[in-house]
Amino acid sequence: MISRIDLRGNTLPEGGALRDLLPRAEFDVEAALEKVRPICEDVHHRGTAALIEYAEKFDGVKLDRVRVPAEALKEALAELDPQVRAALEESIRRARIVHREQRRAAHTTQVVPGGTVTEKWVPVERVGLYAPGGRSVYPSSVIMNVVPAQEAGVTSIALASPPQADFRGLPHPTILAACALLGVDEVYAAGGAQAVAMFAYGTSGEDGCAPANMVTGPGNIWVAAAKRYFTGRIGIDTEAGPTEIAVLADDTADPVHVAADLISQAEHDPLAAAVLVTDSLALAEAVEKELEPQVAATKHIEDRIRPALAGRQSAIVLVDSIEDGLKVVDAYGAEHLEIQTADAAAVADRVRNAGAIFVGPWAPVSLGDYCAGSNHVLPTGGCACHSSGLSVQSFLRGIHIVDYTRDALAEVTHHVVTLAEAEDLPAHGAALKARFDWKVPQK
């Protein structure tokens, strides 16, 4: 059901050579880019009419309007199962606790007497958030996008989610209910690349969507390609690929837990990656044995879980030691990394590359997906080596404010002039000389 990669007995290669030995899903955003380009430009030129046409083509629904009526949001919340509502409210509460602590305060540094630099943090004015609606419904992604944007102080928030044929062309009612709980009343029935284009270009008309400064949220390859297409015009969080879990484990780990956690991410998508890195052959064999009955007892077996576990993106990686295991997981840079070893906290502290780290047997990835308080919009495809998950900081811009007195400027002018002339930019130096009758103060 799942393959093995045996890295024992040899010195592990470094950097890219090690990454090339590890499993990874094929996710060709560049190829998808050419297919989304005409869709994005069609939305640019035809706006809402194009969105309605693509809803029929891709989602199988005929829309009269793209913006979701306020009554539909209220209705979805009123009809929400009380237990689901309670779970969403607790997820929101915990996410707010964590994300509220992330907001940075302005800070002023005195560089010299009379010379200060202040860094202030300003939220983007408007964001477009995307909640997937393909194989599964993700109200949790609504929470993970909306809460950090709100805690950052973003004043204009819109959300898009694909229209559903089973729900009169509206996004899934649980998505709408989550929006209502969060106070988001600008919601659009739009999916895929066309939703990203709607946020990037805006649409006109009574129910039109104003352009956004930034678009965040996970989605399929078409969403990722559209984000790449619009990079520079809008800010993005990341080009999210298929979900990933890596588990670094030794012989203290429970194979039942490990197998269950691998399956939990495999059920997302046939391209989902499930990777176990271990120095214990006994654990590897026990997990392989445990996968069969657990997979047989769950849902989405043939369309998602078996293809995901059997795909080239999933494997059990055998290493000589946990020390080597750390090198492997750092090279892999997993979206979600579980540490199930002896002294798991100390091992986790040594990890450098991961979207989020889950420590020990009682912090599974599923907890982070819903109710840990952490954010589950995380870098995939190895991007954790240079990118972070979604947070309040994603929606803030740092602006430096420079404030110098005449004396503070005079004291440093000769250095500025020297550097300007060294770069053959004499007008830079002249801009300072002009303030002192073309005389450069000397020390």
C-alpha cells in the first residue's frame, strides 16, 4: 500500500541531492498557468458574465448572481447543526487567542541623538479569501483565513467559495454559516482561477467585487496557478499544493497512532503526501500492517486514500538514526510534521524546516486542522524552507518612518556623500549638500 525508501547504511547526501531522494507529488503549476491565463483575462474583460459562465462550465450550476445574498448567510447559520456550530465557535475562540498575540506593536529606535527610525505595522486595506469546495467542504479554512485578517485589522474582507449544484448554486451552507459566525457578509459563489481573477481585477455592477490587495487561502492547482499569474498585482500567501504529513518516529511511537495520522491526511486528495521517517524497522513494519485494517474501516478509500498512500508522494523512509531523520525531515520541509520520538520536545526544537510541528503522541495534525489555535494554511511542496504559514503578519506591512533633526543629518552627511560618489550617484549626495549651502560638515 505504501512504498519504502531505504537510506540506511550510507552517509546522507546534502541539500538538493537529499531532497531528490524523497517522495513528492507532481504538481506542475507552470503548465497550469497557461490554461488559467485566458480564464483570468476573460474575467478581466467580461467580469460577472464570465464568472457566471464558468460556474456553469466547471461547477455545473446556472447562477443569476455571484454575490451571496445576506439572507442566505443568515439562513445557513440558523439551520446549522448545533454541535457543528459549537465546534466552529470553539475553533474560532482558540484561533483568536493565538492570533491576537501575534500583532506587532510599532517600535521606535534612536539611531543617534536626533535621529530615529520607527517601524509601524499597517494592515492591507482589502483581502480576498478563498475557501475550497471540491471533494470536501472546509469551514475550518474560512476560520484560518478570516481570523488572522481580522486580528491584523483588515477592514475589508471578502470570501469566495465554489458554487454547489446541491445547494442552489450557493457555496456549501457550512461555509456560509462560518462566514456568518465571523461577521463576514461579503461572500461570492466563485471558485478556481476565476475567483482569484475576480479578486485581482474586481468586477463592476450592483453586486460587483472591488479589487483586493491580497488573496489568501488553499485551493487546487488552478487556484495556485492563478496566484502565480497575479503575483505582483496582488499579494498572495503561498501557491498551496497537495497537503502533506511527515512523521518522524522511533520505536517509542505507537504504530496505531502513526498509521491513523498518515491516513488522516491521505483522505484529503489522491495527491496528498503521507511520509513516515523512522530509524525503527519494527515500527515501519507495524505501521504497514496497521494501515490495511484502518484504511478498510474508513471512508474515501478508493478515490483518495489508497491512491495517496500508493502514490510516488508517499513512503516510509528508513534511516540509521533520529539524527539522520532530522536531516531528512529538514530536507523534505513538510507542511505538517509530527515528532513521535523519545524526548519529542527536544527533537522538535531542532527542526528548522516545517510549516507546523506537532509534538508527541497527543498533538496530532488533525488537532491543528481544527482546534489547536494554530493556523492550518501552511507552505507545501518543500516551501517551508523559506516560507511561513498564514498569520497576522501575513496581512501586515512594515513601514519605516525616518525622522532626523538638522544636526543629526549634518553629522552623517559626509558619509552619505562619500557613499553616493562611490556608487556614481552624485545627485544623491547633492541632495544633502543643498541643505547646508553645499558645505559638507567635517568632524
